[in-house]
Amino acid sequence: MPEVKGYWQTLTEKPTMSQADLLNELIDEAEAVVIGIGAGMSAAAGFTYTGKRFTDAFPDFIEKYRFLDMLQASLFEFEDEREYWAFQSRFSLLNYFDQPVGQAYMDLRHMIRNKSYHIITTNADNAFYAATFDMEKVFRIQGEYGLWQCSRHCHQQTYHDEALIREMADRQSDLKIPADLVPYCPECGAPLEVNKRTEEKGMVEDNHFHEQKKRYEQFLAENQNKKVLFLEIGVGHTTPQFIKHPFQEMTEENEQALFVTMNQKDYFVPHAIRPQTVRLDDDIADVLHSAACKA
């Protein structure tokens, strides 16, 4: 395979520029940008699942269960539906309905405003809505904290009731919501749960999900032979099958493509695409903000 520098003039002519300048130049040079967003992006925006943000919101649950972080708590099998929704109602308010706009997301939106792009994210929070992204260009492959699904997955439809979530949070006591607030599936009568993918069960994928998926796959197909920048931001190795591995595979299949990973952790990159890989390991929020100010 030819050296990727032969296709990407930025890498040939300006090898010593700052990471922010390099990112801007690569985005500008690309014919299409495919962006994968992981948990590290929301953490860069301040939406962390550890520390004060976690301990302030869930002191009672931490005291009872000794949770270490919000991710562990969100996946925990609570003793009943009343306790499950006591936690999930507060979690949904914090990470979806009341989550403020994140500066890192605003910076990214500004940087790509004039580009042909599409986004895939494993995050289920409201960050793209809050930053007023064009949601026709965002594929939320892991679900949304603001949606509900049948816990038995008896049918492929999701539900939404912000008012009920707020009532659950307001009326709960002793880590329980009132029994009359527990939502049930209108088809089979099973309890509803938050619409998010798990390793054991997967998740409900409704028409809206499949429309997102179709738009994303169409964008990939339309640009598969072009100079594509696969930009991975804050993507770890919890679910590499959704962003990391597909990005690396598509890079290997297209000799004009470039895989750029923004992460302070040095994850393994296959030998076959190392000549087509750029690693940006400075602070994500700092790089994006500096780049946005210059874009």
C-alpha cells in the first residue's frame, strides 16, 4: 500500500504543526468526514460518570450499594422496578433532559459546519441535541436515555414521557418511586426500561433507529472511494465493534482514507493501517476548542 502521505498533502508539507492546526487542515483536505464519538467526548465536555457529578446526584444509592461510578450503577440489577426507576429517573434527568450544552460539542459542530460529514456515536445522552447538531447526520447506535422500551423486547417501538420521569424524581423516597408510577409495556404488560443496548439483550431498534442507520450507511456507500477522514474522538475499547473496528476496517479498504484517533490512551492499531493512522493525544477539549477558534 502506498504511504498515506502521498494522498494527504497536509501530512507531507506540515509535519510539525500543533494538533489543533493539524486537525483543522485534515478536515479541510478531506472529501468526506466520518466521525465516531465515544464516552471520552462527553467526559471532555464535563459530563463525567465519576467524581462530584456522580456523588452529588446519587449519595443514597452509593451508600447502599457502594457504587464506584455511574456506569456501574446504570447497569446494576436493582431489587425491583420501583428502585430501578428511582435511579434511572435521576440518571435520565442528569444525562439527558437537564444536561446542558457541552463546549466540546459546540466546538466540533463549528469545525465541520461546511463539510460533508456524518456522525456515529455510542453515547446515549443529549449532547448532540443540546449543541443543535443536524440530527439527520447523527446515528445513535446504542440508544437514548430519554427513550423507553419493553423489557422483554416484545415489539420494536420506543416510548417517551419526560413529565413522568420528572414526577418519578420528585416523588421518590427511600430509593423507591411510588408503585403507580412504574411504566409498563402496552403490548405485553412487562415493565418498561431505558432504551439502551446491553451485551446480553441488545436493545429495541424502532423505525427511527433504522432510519438513522440507513442514512449513515448511505453516506458511507456514497463516499467509500473518496479521500475520507475517519475521525474517532474519545472512543475506548468497551464496544469496539461499533466504531473502532469498522473505522479501522474501512480505512484498510480505502488507500486514500485516513484514520485519526483522539485519545490519551494508546490503543492498539492494526499494523496494516499504521501508515494511514494519526494519533492526537493532547486533551480532547483543548484541541477541539483551539481548532474551533481557528476554523
